Amino acid sequence: MGNQLLENLKSAILDYDPDASADAATKAVAAGIPPAEILAAMTEAIREIGDGFNKGDLFLPDLVGGADAMDAATPIVQEEIRRVGAETKSAGSVVIGTVFGDIHTIGKTMVATLLQAEGFTVHDVGINVTAEQFVDSVRKFKPDILAMSALMTMTAPEQRKVIESLRAQGLRDGVKIMVGGGALTQEFADTIGADGYDPTAPGAAKLARRLMGR
């Protein structure tokens, strides 16, 4: 029974069905399946989508659909983790967002989905995020990595502002910072003091693992 429930959950994510995903996660929790096993099934599904995207077999709508389905189930499992006090193994935690003045979400969503596929716990703080909001998120979630996206040349300097704000608050040394987006280059990333840069979503996910020493 338990295996079938997990298969149903994986199928819901692979079918990009948030309602079915949430329902399957609820039933898996009710059946007493350990949260770690439920998350493992979800990760397996999202990894399959990520691998398909990397190979060119799947496309951006598939990434977005898989992320939506996984996001629908995740709070249900997280609540069970809090209830039973269980600990789950994670590759690390990431706060990700698009900088202030920039409302582009596609690249950020792609990276967030692939980070989940790599086993990271992802806190997506959205688009048009101010430096102060990034700082507050770092203080709140205490992530291993802060990932910032900027698609436009005029918004790229916001990444420098975030790094400077973290430094001013004494938080910079406690978090690795990776940046990306169409407006960026490796030279720019080095200039603003980021720890890593990659121009592609799959590359960014692998960069996160390297920053974690994995």
C-alpha cells in the first residue's frame, strides 16, 4: 500500500498535477509513511524532470509544471516533519530570488526546480526582491547559499547592493552567494564579490553542489 501511495505521488508530479500531488502527499502522511521516504519519492520525480530538461527531452513548461506539483505537496510533508520532529537529509538550503526592479521569473524557477532535483531545500522569495528583503530572508532561513537572478543590465547592480548589505549586517561570511541571469558575466560576478556564477540553470544547480563541497 505504501509503495503504491508513493508511486501515486511521483506520478502526480510527473503529470504536473498539483491537486493530485497534494492529495497523494496527504494520503501518504495519513498512512504513516516516514516523511523522509515521501520526500525521497518527490525528489526522484523532480530529478527525472530535471534530467529530461538537461537532455533536451523536456522543456521549460515541464520544469514549471513539475515545480508547481512539488510545491503543492511540500508543505504537507514539512508539516508532518515538524509534527513528529523528524530530520531529513538535505544537500543544503538555498534562498533564491530575482533582484529588485526585475520581475522575470522563468530563469529563477528553472534554477529552483533543478536545485530541488539536486536535493536542496529551496526557499523561493520571489521576484522584485529588495536588498533588505534578501537580508531578512538570510537572517530568517539561515541558508547555506543565496542565489540571485538578474536578467536586465539595469538591475544587475542590485546584486552588489545585496552583498554589501549582508556584509554591513555581519551576515556575508555565513552564506555562499551565487549569481546568474542574462545580464551577468563571470567578470561582473567576480567584481561584486559573489562566490560563484553560471550562465545556465543546469550549471547553476551543479555549482550549488560544488559550493557545498559535494
